[in-house]
Amino acid sequence: MNTGEIKTGTTTIGLVCKDGLVLTADKRATSGYLISYKKFDKIMSITENIAVTVAGTVSDVQLLTKYLMAELKLKNIRTGRETTVKEAANLLANFVYNNIRKFSIIPGISHFIIGGKDSSGFHLYDLSPDGSIVEVDDYISSGSGSVMAFGVLETLYKKGLSVEEGVKLAAKGINAAVQRDIASGNGIDIITITREGIKKVFSKEIELKIEL
């Protein structure tokens, strides 16, 4: 994740499991070659049952997620029913589409993976920086470290894996990215979305230690 440069850096992963979803991300935010933050939370809960991973320009992803949370609360009040994951994803995709097409000195680049559960089951969507939206039925990764993460996912992911197995696989994917991508690192956050809702199952900060 980047605080101002055009090129963004981070690694996030979303996995579809037989009994839920797994979302994970590293904790590093950068400004070019400078590590700006070492404890940045890149997974945000939007509702009790919907969460997103964020990648891109920090100010943009923070503002768009705040818009999304506010609009969904208003929608729930007006309709008196729980928002579906697809409705939340479509609304966020609309925000992303409009945001990237506004003229700005700092490009409004944002990439989201949104996952959650509703009355129809578990759903995972990939929201690209251009505002396009695709429902994912296996796995997805975003950010500069996604190349390394995809290598792990392509090799080890299998249909029907459990959430417990998904947590281990997601951790391996992030670990592969932080070993080679300079814009990813400093720790890992993992959450699960099951019938019980959203739960943070793992969070670890890793300090950089350099010996001379």
C-alpha cells in the first residue's frame, strides 16, 4: 500500500473455503522506497458479516471505505433488511469507478477484495482499480506482492478446503510475497468469515532487524 506514489505496493489475499472465507494482508505502507507505516490495518470490517482488504493510495481507500460503511448503514435503515454482499460490492465498485476518473495530482488508485456472508451464502469479489467487479469462486490476490502469492495459491489451493486449511494457505501466500516484494512486510493479519461472522484469527507484527 502506498501513501502517495503512483506505483502501489502491498499483498492481500482472499480465499473461498467450503465453510467460509479467509482474508489476509501484510501490514506495510510505503511512500516510494520509504516505509511510512509498519502497523497498517489493510483488512476492514464494513458490517458484521462483510469485510474488505485494501490496496492502493491510503487516503483513497480510507475515504472510500468510510463512504461505503455510511451508505450501507443508511440503506439498512431505509430498507429494514440486511445488505447482501453483492449489493455492497456493486456500491463500492461504483465508488472506485468514479474515483479513478477524477482528475487529481495524486492518482486515486484503489484495489479492494470484498467478502462476506448473507442469506444466499458466502461471496468473494475482486474490485479492480478501474472499477470493474468479478465474483471469485476460488482465490484472488492484489498488490505488488500478488505475483508471488499467486504462485503459492496456484500450487496449493484445492476446492473444498476448510477455513482452517485456508488460514494456513493464506499465511503461506503472504509469507512468499514478503520474502521477495519490498513493498510488503512488517507483519500479517488474517480474518475468517464464517456462519458466526467475522473473526480475527491471527495478527503478528514483524520488526525489521539489521545486523552490521
